[in-house]
Amino acid sequence: MSVTTHCLAGRRGGSQHPLPWAFFRAETRQILRRGDGREMPPSGLSRAALGSTLLRALIRFLAISTLIGPFACPAGAQVTFERLLHSAKEPQNWLTYSGDYAGRRFSPLDQINSGNARSLVAKWVYQTAGTGKLETTPLVVDGILYATGQDDRAFALDGRTGRPIWLYQRQLPADIRPCCGRVNRGFAILGDKVVFGTLDAHLIALDAKTGSVIWDVAAADYRLGYSFTAAPLALKNLIVLGVSGGEYGVRGFIDAYDATTGERKWRFYTVPGPGEPGHDTWEGDSWKVGGAPAWNTGTYDPSTNQLFWPTGNPAPSNRGERRAGDNLYSNSLLALNADTGQLNWYFQYTKHDEHDWDATQVPIMIDTGSKHLIAQANRNGFFYVIDRTNGKLLSAHAYGKITWSDSKDAEGRPVANQAAKPTLEGHTVCPGAMGATNWMAPSYDPQTGLFYVTAREQCDIFSTAPQPYEAGHAYYGSAYFPSEEAEPYWGALRAIDPATGQMKWEFRHPSPSWSGALSTAGGVVFTGDAEGNFIALDAQSGKALWHFEMGGEVYASPMAFAVDGKQCVAIAAGSAIYSFGLP
Amino acid sequence: MVATTVAVAADDHNPLAPDPKAAKAGEYEFRINCALCHGLGAHGGGRGPDLTRAQKKHATSDAVMFQIINNGIPGTAMPANGTNGQGVGMTDEEIWELITYIRSVEVKAPTKPLGDAKHGKELFYGDANCSLCHMINGKGGRLGPELTSVGGTRTVEAIIDSVRNPSRRLAWGLTEPTKEFAQEYETVMVVTVDGKEIKGVALNEDHFSVQMMDTNERIYLLEKDRLRSFQKSRESMMPKYDAAVLDDKDLGDIVAYLINVGAK
């Protein structure tokens, strides 16, 4: 038995929470007998065998070494791939951006339920030192909350009290090119590292206990408009992340990095180069600046070892005239081999897009009976259900007001109306410039079987701006104006039945919200609004159960966790993070 | 090559002026970042001033205009560079291109002579009844928008339209980044649990509550689930001033008064 390869202290011991000696020894003995339920197998030794003098000495040695090192395992937040695979077994933790690999943003915690949600109270508020919006979804591992903030801040907080444990802030160059705010959507955690992508297109691994930089790799040249805003996804020993920068005419990609060293293992360009399949869907050299950034977090199916990653709009967004063709793989869902990044299949939601219909919304894996599906509420206003075994479209239903498409192709895919094509003068198109939804996270509740999505009812005048490409300069060829023909903007959280594509209920917002949704096993759905409210809704009926005015607009998606056996729900609003629970 | 860090002093000049190529590039920037409020061609819109006027209230020099574009104007809907939710943040070079464009479309003299501002003021506080609901420099009513700066921030056409068709401007959806405080002057009618009817304008509203002012300028703070009824309308409480009520000459005089006040 090699001491250095065993992580006895991984769960409770180590320097983080030294335990009373007697208890520690008893636990060590138990782990030696039964395994630790993760990587270490049971030894098969009997209690009597473990009582022998030799083993007693070994136990003492192991116990001491975990406290003092150097044999100590990097204890505390040792998040193995095994734990990520079975995140439902530890509902007190929130281990990935969407809470599980399926992307459901569903918490199995049920302490807060539709009967008691009315008595929820704020537990703590953490004010960041930054200004500007927060789009982060915190992770929680064993009582510690890890989140990112404006200008590539990052922090670890005590999940009970909101007190900071460490703070990190990247020293960003002055000439970064953030498109849509100096924002970040969160960490991935693997082993003892928390990893996030930066606005200057680096990927950074921080020590989960101290916030110290473990490795820092440049993925692309930020001066050309490349940046990272999405939360990465951790699996096996890989960190997977897609790039942002469609507004600058980048060539989009999805990368996978070795979590130990930061070495890049593969890259999938979302715009195929010369000789690659799909390259001929771009006119001339337009592929070089074709965009299709993959700026949100995808999902992962361990049973087939496939990533399902969504991509954004082709560049320039409203002007298709010099990029004739379908413009693969813009606005697509990609099924990639997680080990190699090889493309297994793709489905393009909007071909040759001229309305900025990014398809970057989280694609949620749903299994019903023998069906293996992916459901996505797309920015273009349609709710798509796809067979994830082959990428075939099963249905596409409108979930908001749509004027850009009133026909479908042979596969059932909505097709743009000629009359909706943006012009220099422009015309009114629904949904509007920000889409029927956007990056705010949807949620799928396996108990109600409903898909919850924030819908934006907004129509705008879409026009073109015939702008030439210039490296590092804005290149989206579009301008938007509010339309006098249209209704004033409003919004709603909608519950959609994926089996029919029909809306079961909606909860209306006076103006469109940028908040995502969380469903929970307690039958409560949480969301936020542009007026600053955090709202608990009955998952079956959409009836408001409780709300709290946080005093800042919500640009983030909620998550749930538990500390000391008490369920909390957290969300960012304004420049702060809030945690709520029962009194 | 333009320096990437520009520390502008008040007398600094645009390094790109008056390069026509820079003006063309600036026109693209304008469409993407500015036309939302200032209108295509910079002629102003329902929310942003006409930038073709050579006399600008804030941008007294190129250097000041650069600062305004970069930092916004506090207390107004003019946001800082890159924060209006549309368009990406502009580089310094792009801001100078934009300024070159704005200078290129400026018209030196006002196109139409203004009316009699003195008479306009008399009408505003007298027969036209404007001051019953609108305040200028601390004098007037509170139900409608405060109008001290409106003459400097709206086009003549937009002001005239607001008087002739007051409800039409209410229907202009405001995009979120420009509405730090989003009063849209929607008309609200409520009936309280004890049967009291209140009509007024919404000061603010969310899903659960409404803050409103009635015609007696009384503020009500109401929870919607404790009301018998709640109705909201984008039909303005301001009466329509058609030509029979206020002729073109008198309206022109009022506009002249607003522009005079707004320029100060």
C-alpha cells in the first residue's frame, strides 16, 4: 500500500478541518476497511486485522501525514471526475455551471418547498468591490462558494456567512475587447483547482484553497477580439471552454485543456478551414472572420462520451451578403468526442443567420423512456427538441412572438422570411435585438417534466451597417432601434412541456428579464427580474410564492446548495451575491 | 497610428480631423453605437439631441466630446462607451472617427427661425396650462416630465410631436441600459380594497408593487395583490394639443421658450 497515492483526508480531514484525534483514527480505520466510496477500493480487511499493531501504526502514520504533509493529499475540495459524474449524490454541492452534466439546473434539495417558501429570508449578501453586472453562477463544494465577478475578479466565500476566504483579480490589459460587459459566468472545479477563462483570452487555474495561480495559458490573441466569458466544463482530466468574440470577427473555437498542466489537448474550430467539411459553406475568405463563437457552457453525456456544445452567430451578424452559404457551424449544436474534439454530428438551428440568432443557450439533455433528447429554447424564439443519438430535429415550436420566420424546411427547421432580411433602412423584426431568450440559463425539472425559460417579448428594427473588417475592431455590421410599430417590451418566465412544445404557464415580468431559472425537488422554481426581485414560483402552476427586492438588476442564474444540512439558494444581483434560506 | 492612451486636455484637437475616410468609419460607429437615441444621420430622436446642431450644450470642444462619449453624461440617459448594451466598447481611435463624423454633419445655422420665447413662456405658465403638470427650473407641476433641459436634448420635431400626440412617445420602448430610472409616464388606474379609485401616472412598477402619483400630486405606494383592480395604459394623461387648442404659432413660441431654457 503506497501512502502517497491514497487520499484518506480527501473528504473531511486535512488542514481544512482537522478533526479530533480519536474520531479521525476511527474514520481512517473505516476507510481502510470499506474504501472511501470514490477511487479507493475496500481493502477487505476485517476489523480484527485492522486492530493489529502494525496496522494501528500505519493508521497513525497516515493520519499524521494527512495533517502535516508532504504525504498529505491536496485535501478540502478534492473534486474528482467521479464526483462530477454523480453530482446528484451530493445535492448539498453545486459542482458545475448548470449543476449537472445534463445541463438541467435542477437541485435535488427539497427542504425549501412550495409550502414553506413564503418564509424564506436573506442569509447573507456579499458585495463585490467592482461595479457593473454579475453574470456568475457560483459553485459550492463542501460549504465553500466559488464565484467570478466583474473585470475577472474571483473569490471563495464561506457558504454559511458569505465571509471571503480569498480574493483574486486578474491584471487585465487596458486594451481588451469585451463585447458585452466585463463579465464572467463562473468557474469549473476539478481536483483542487478552480478554473476560469478571462477577458484577455487566458485560461487560469487557481488553487481552490488560496486563489493562487497554478497555471495560466493564453488561448488566443485578445487584441483580435478573442475573450472568454463562459464558465468552463470539467470532465475526466479536461477543462473544456468555448471562446467569445463574434462581434469582432474572430474564428470561433472550443478548446480542451489538461487540468493538471494547462496544456491544450484539442481544439475544434467552429468555422472549418480549407479542405475541411463545411468549408464550402462560406463565400471566399469570409470564413477567416466568420465568428461562430461558442460563448456559453455546453453539456456532456458520459454514456457516449460526447460533448453537446452550442455555437453563436456568424459575423458580421446582420449582414450576410459577403458570406453566402449556410455558414457552418454557426448557430449550431455540435456533438463532439470529449477525448479528441472530433465532430460526430451537428445540427444547425439557423442557416445563414442575419439576425444575430446565437444558438448558445444551454442545450439540456432529457431522457424520457427510450428517447435520448436535447431540448433548447433558442434565441430565435423556437423551442427545439433534437434526438441526441443522431442530431435529427424532432420538433420546433415558437415560444414567443416571432415574425422572422413563418415557414419550415423539409427537416422541420424554421427558415427566415425574405421580408425579414435586414436592410440599411431596417425593419421591425420579432424577437428583438436581444432575442427571445439569451444566455440566461434555462432549467429542466424531471419531477414536473417542464422546461423553464426566461422569454423576452421585444421587437426591434434590424438594420445593417456596412462596415469593413479591420483586425480588433467591432465587426458586426448591424444597428438596432426600438420600433414604434411594436408593443413596449415585456418578459416572462415560461414553463414549456417538451413533449408538445406548448406553454403550460407563464409568470409575467413588467420588462424583459436577464435572469435564468433554477428548479428544485421541493417543487419551487426560482428566477429573478430586471426590477431586482428574486422570486420563488410554484413549479406546477407558476404562482408566486415569495419574492425579495435585492436592489440591483439580475443578470445571472440561481443555484442551490446546503451547508450544515440547511438548504440555501444563491443568485447574483447588481454587484453582489445573495444567499437565501429558511429562518 | 493613434496613441492608444489619450490624455486629452481641454484644448486638444481631434488627430483625425477632417479626414473623410475617418468620417466614413465614424458613420459606421455612429449607426452601431449612437443612432439608437440620436437617430440616423445624427438628427436626433425621441430621446437623444440633434447632433447636427453646431451649438452643443455639453460638447464644447472635441476633447470634451471625447470625454462625453467615453464616460457618458451623469444624470442623463447618455451612457459611457460600451455600456449601452448595444455595440461594443469603442477604441480611442474609433471615438475620434466618430467625432470626425459628427463634425462632418454639423449644420452651422439653425434651419428655421425660432418663435417668440417670451410669449412662449407666458403661454407655458398661463393659457396653455403646461405648468399645471410640467416644471421648469423649479416652477410648475409634478405629474408630467420635468422640462428644463428638454429643449437641449430633443429635436424640435420630437417636442412638437410630444405636444400634438402625447401618447405616441409613451409607446417608445426604452431599452434597458438607458433607463437607470425608467419612468415612462404610463397612466395607472387602481381600485383599492375599500373601493377607492385612484388615477395617476406610474412613478415605478415591478411585478408586485406600484408607486404612483395622482392628479393632486399625491404619492401612493401600493402592493398589487392588495388592490381590487389594477389597470395600466399607455394612453397619456396629457390632453392632445391639436391646432384648435394650440395653433402652430403659439406652439412654436413655446418650443422657442423650451429651447432657450434648455440651452442654458
